[in-house]
Amino acid sequence: MNNDYLRHLIDEVQQRDGGILLNLAGRTEAVVLSIDRYNQLLIDRQSFSIKKSQSVLVTGGAGHIGASVVDQLVTTGHKVVVVDDMSTGQTFQFSESVSFIEADIRDVDVMRRILVDNGIEIVFHLAGSSNAVQSFDRPVEYLHNNVIGTAAVLQAMADCNIKTIIFSSTAAVYGHSLVLPIAETAVTIPTTPYGASKLICEQLIQYYCQYAGFQGVVFRYCEDSITSAIAAVLSGKQSSVMIAGRDHDTFDGTCIRDYAHVADIAQAYLMALEKLSVLPAYSIYNIGAGRGYSMENIIQTAAEITGKMIPLEFGPRLANESPAIILDTTKIRSELGFEPSQSELKTIIESLMLT
């Protein structure tokens, strides 16, 4: 090649913030790229490279959120195994490609066998107890189901050399936050046994990531118990919706929560799976719509949309319960590309009519 021509190409690349030289049909040509664009191409290539079918274990896959996660995993071509003890799960008609195993995740031997027999590569851990009000009456049960269950899952994974876990935590770990919206870096001082148990689970996962070579992704979001109660009233399974407290420091006295549609939550799990190769060893993300609705407003909206009366009862407020939880979703939007598409209150309520 003519040295003057080569020198010209090199000068051109240097003058335009960097690039690469390619040999095209025996002729060297310059492709000019900014450093940011070059790095983005590398990230996109790494993300694309993991979009292969994987064997995924979903604990708690018979739950409301778990079932939606399973559906999206199947839709995207992954092999899915569901483990659920059916203590609170529902009977779903899973795809024929899904293997369902009724088992207790606290049994390490059983979990080891499931992981090995099914060639599991990654675990989506959604199993556990998740009713904040109930946890006050059953604190030891919540410790066993959530903490000991998570410890057993992690031990079985370590024994089988499976080191990737995506975990369902809760916004309840933040406790009574005085700053809104709440970022992932906020202080975690849970005020319920449920929130405390989930925070311990997060710490266990972080320990395995720091000292045992694991990679973990933790999602924090508000559990949508209010719309589940509304659905139960609409279906005749219960007579009214109970709200804890009407004396909170909010515009109507009831708690304000930042709820995301179950489909949006499930989508976040898939986004994390696709981005694992470029994520750090341990990541925490909030999932939410970035805005909140009061409990009373949610029920009134449901009555208007469905055209049905939804009887409402008020009970005592929970000790130290936060009057409002609105989550800062800047991190998940920028790092995973998360954009909630179905988390408008109207959409959430309308989906109840299809369940």
C-alpha cells in the first residue's frame, strides 16, 4: 500500500476522535467512530451474544408475578422450570414446554436435584411470603420462608456451580423514607418483619456475590396487594377491601404507593437477563412507574371502570408505615432500558377484569 495513503487514513481517524482501519478487498479503508459509539457497539454485541436459549429455574413461578415472568421467558425461547410449594400460588395453565415441580425451596437436597436434573443455568428467585400486614402476626414464618428459603437456594446453587440469580425483593426494605422519590442508594430501615426478612435476603445474595463469585440482580418494587384484594371482591371471593389506616399524612389519609403493572415488572426481569454480561457482580434496581396513587383513589377508580360497588373498610394503620412510597427509576431506565408501558392506573385496573 502507498505509505502516503495509509498516513492520510491514520490522520483522518485521529482528527475525528478515533476509529478503526479495515482491509476491504485488499484495500485499507478507515471507519471513523467516536469512543462512546465504539464502546456502545461493544456493549450491544455483548448483549446480543447472550440472547440464546437458557435453562431458567423460576421459584414461586405459580404466583401472580412469577407466572408473568414465566410467560415472557417462554415467549423469548427459554427453557423454564417452575418450583412452587403452592402454599399461596395459583393453578396456572402453563405452556407445555414448562416443567412444573411442587417442592419446598428450603429443602437443599431437593433443590440440588432439581438444578442438576434440569441443567439449570440461572435462577429467578421469586418464592416467599409477601404480605406486610400478615408478617406482624407471623414473623418467624416470614423468617423461615424468605431468609432460610433464600439461603437454601443459594447453597444449592453454589453446590451445583450455578452462580447467577435474579431476586424479587421489595420496596418495603426502605421503611419510612422521608425523601421522595426513593433511589436505590437510600438508607434501608424496614419497619415490617416482611421488609426486614427481604433485606436479609439481599444481604445474603450480596455476600455470595462478593465472596463466592456469584452475580446477582435485585429488584425492589411495591407489592400490589390492593388490586389483588379488589380482584377478590369483584370475583366474589371476599366481601370488601381492607385499608390499613386513614390518618396518614396524605391528601386523603390513605397510603400512596408506586405500583407497576405485573407485565412491566416481568419485562424488567427479561431485560436484566439480556444485560447480564455488562452488569456488575451485584446490582439493585427499583421497578415502578415513578408516580404514586392513594389506596382510596385506586379503589374509587376501580369502581368507576368496572361499574361495580367495591365495599371498603378501614383498619388500624401499621406501626411506622410510610405514608408514601414513590420510587426513583432513573437507574433502571438508563442501565436496562426499562420503560413501563402498562403501568397507568387505568390499565392496571382494566387488567383485573381479564383475570
